[in-house]
Amino acid sequence: MNVSVNSDSSNLIRKPLLSFWQIWNMNVGFFGIQYSFGLQQTAVNPIFSFLGAHAHDLPLLNLAGPMTGLLIQPIIGALSDKTWSPKWGRRKPFFLIGAIFCSLCLFLFPFSSALWMAVGLYWVLDAANNTAMEPYRAFIGDKLPSEQHTFGFQMQSLFVGAGITIANLSLFVFQNFFSEPATTAAICQTDYTNSIPTWVYYSFFIGAFCSITSVLWSMFKTPEIPPSEEELKEIQAFNHNKPHPFFQMIFVLFSLTSVPILFWWFLRNSMSTNMLCILLFPISLLWVIILFKIVKQKTKNSYIIILADILSPLIEIVEAIIKMPKLLWQLGLVYMFQWYALFCYWQFITPAIKRTLYKVSAADEEKSSQLLAACKKGISLSSADMNFLKHISSLTQEAVGHTGLMNGTYNFVTMLIALALVPLARKYSSKIIHTFCLLFTAFALLMIPQIENKYMLFIPMVFFGIGWASMMGLPYSMVSSVIPTDKRGVYMGIINMMIVVPMLIQTITFGPILKYVLNDNPINAIYVAGILFILASISVLFMKVKKENH
């Protein structure tokens, strides 16, 4: 058996080189997780619209993604670093718990009868996805020697493409073959109990099945590497007299959110939602600093000592950020541009192609909203007005289906190209390849609003897919070598914080930007995303990446 020796400052870890199929099996679970994310990208915002949400409300309704990622992933990473069960392992318990809740939420989601129910399920779904996904990134570093990291992360990229491809293609197929013409009763109903089209249900049911079965496949096919005796003693010493990890996570979440929630409660009626969110961001940051200062002070106070034990995951996260390698800060700048742009794309691609591809103008949208409001109030509409409403409703569903096909296309390209990037990264460096891939994505986004033929829209999706394949793997391989082995979980969580902070900023800021700066035109949102990807590609050039060892 081939064996690689990975060294760090504390010990030598001997890891066997794994075969193609071993690496394949360990990543199968990523398929179900990414199927769920594919539905979130393409179907969740249209479902919010079906349930009565307006376009400029979408960024705030998507707050679940960045907030749960910001809170859940680093905590899960810190806990999984200090977890070991002879039966379940280190990362696997988190895969399983996340997959179970993800499957339940996907099954229930299309039954949402009101906007608040869909938003609530979205929060739980995203928290479950984050619980399962964060340890998966660390799992690669745990199992593979450094020379196989690029291949391992790109294999994850392949399953990202496969999961999201199937999710999006299922939406397209079911919309084309199982959709029904909108009826007057359905359009004018005053509640939203049955407003989600039946064809959407099928995609979510498939996702519920894939989520749990794919994770179970990886769990049973891939054993975890047990810690050495020294590492096991360190884990046991760290957890001595501390609560169960589940209760630690609950208490940390309560501690972090209690003060911001109190501020929100007292200020909710005194300012706009956007302004309140902007204010809560620095308040939350200040509260984390205060908590950290309290538990880190040298004291014999028994209550503070107990609090420090309970909040140990938070302490570990903050200390890791303070000591974070410079390369990760440089990646954070790239991610600031990249993920802000991606959230703009996912939220506004369907409204954008309604304008460009289906010729639904702003005036048509306004007229449709006014007629719909009148209809729901019981005002009788003329036959022409009702036919207009049915036509707009039909075009909206077609736009959702075509968005699914577009997103499925770029993820299919990702699935094909992911492993092909590995030899290119070895020959020219991950940094150079990633720079060009981000430029391809920028080119794709700037092309999309110019195209009015639905078949020609697949051309930019090919370039987008190449970029997405790189985004899902190469950044992790570039920074993996500077991440301490015993902190792999918490640093993978911190990297996810770099993803969700731009998303959080986007959800707070982009609604007003779209409404007051971009003329409430979703096409302009896609242009902004393209420009931000150009800035992201330039930022990669400033990363000081170590020469890769192959």
C-alpha cells in the first residue's frame, strides 16, 4: 500500500493514498447535500414569489442562508474537531444529523401554505445543510494525504455539479411535463394554501430521498481514521467536565443571538427592516467581542469558569480567527466579491430572463400586480385582463423551468470539468487556473442579459460551469496546506464564514441598491454580478499560495 507522510509541528501522520473509487465513495454524500442546495438556488425564491413575496423582498427572505452558515458551520467545525466516537467517528455524526433534518424539510417544503411557513422551513433546511456540509470539507483533509487534496476537493466539485444538475433538470422536466394551465380560481385565491404548483413537489420529494441515502452510502463505505493515543487524550482532556456537544451548540447559539434578538425586539417598529439589519450587524460583532473578553479573563469566579467551559467552541473560533494565516485573509477578499455576486445571480436570474427572454416588461409586472391585487379583493376582472394574468403566470412558471435548465447546464459542465482541472492546476498552479475560471464566470454573467434566444443562453452557462467547478474545489486545495491539522474543522467553518458574510451583506444591502440605484431592474443585478467576478479574479492574483506538492 502506498503511504504518504504528512507533517505538522506536533506529529507525523501516516495516511494511505486512496484509490479513485475510495475517494468517489467518500464524496457520494455530497451529492444529496448539493441536490438540496440546487433546489435552494433555483426553486426557493420562486416559491416565495408564489406565496406572495415581491422581488425587492427576496434578499431579506434569503437571510437564512448566510445567518445559519455564519452561526452553524464554525460551531460544528469546532465541535467536530473535539469529537470522537469509536462507533460513529468524528465527522460522521454531523453528516447524519444534518441529512435527516434536511430530508424532513425537503419533504415538507412544498406543502408550505404561507410565506412565513416557507421561510421557517428554509431556515431549518439551511441549518441542516450546513451541519452536514462543514464536516465534509474537513473530512477530505482528515482522510487524504496532501498530494491528494486537490483531487479530493475536485471530486467534491464533481458531486456538487451532479447534485445541482439533477435538482435543476428535475425542475425543468417536471415543469414541462406536469405543469397545468393557471385557472382563474388559482390566480385570484385570497390565501396561498395551494399556490405552489404540483410539479414542484416531485423535485423536493426526490431531494428528500437523495439527501439521506447518499450520506448513508458514504458513512458505510468510508471509515474514519481514528485519532492517535496522544490526540485521544487531548480530546478527552478538552471535553472533561464539559456539557454534551449538542448542549454546547444550543447554549452558544443562545448566547450569540440573545442580545441581537433583544435589540431587534425593541427597535423593530422604529426603523425599516434593512436599517435594523445593518444596525444589528455591528451590535452582534460587539457582543461576540464582549463575550470573548468575559470568558477569557483570569478569574476564580466559578460562574465565569463554567461559562468558559460551555462557550469553549466560541473561544476556539475567535482564537482561530485571531491566529488565522494570512493566506486565508487574502481568500476572504476574493470571497467577498465572489459570493456577493453569486447571491445576486441566484436571486435575480429568473426575474432577469423574464425580461430578456420572455419579454415581460416592468410595466407588465406592475399591471399584473395591480390586477392580481384587485382580483384577490373580489373585484371582477374583464376577460382580457384575466387572460393577461394567466399569460404572465404561465411565463413565470416557464422562466422558473428554464432557470432550472440553465443552472442544470452549468452544473453538468462542472461535473464534467471538475477532475479535468486537476492536471491543469498541477501544471500551471491552482492560483492561475482559478483566476481564469473566475474570469470565465464574469464573461458568462455579462453575456446573459445580451441574449434573447433560449438556446443561445446555454453558451454562457458552459463558461459559468467551468468557473463553478473551480470555485467548489481549488480555493480549498490552495489554503489546505496552511491549516493546522488539529484545527481543520474550525478553519473550514471559518472559510464558510467568509462565504456567508458577503451573502449576509448582500441580503441587507442589495434590496435598496436594486430599488433606488439599479432602477428596480433585475437585469442590472446580473451585470453587477459580472463586474464583481472581475474584481474577484484580480484579487486571486494577490494570494501568496505556497508551491503545491505533488
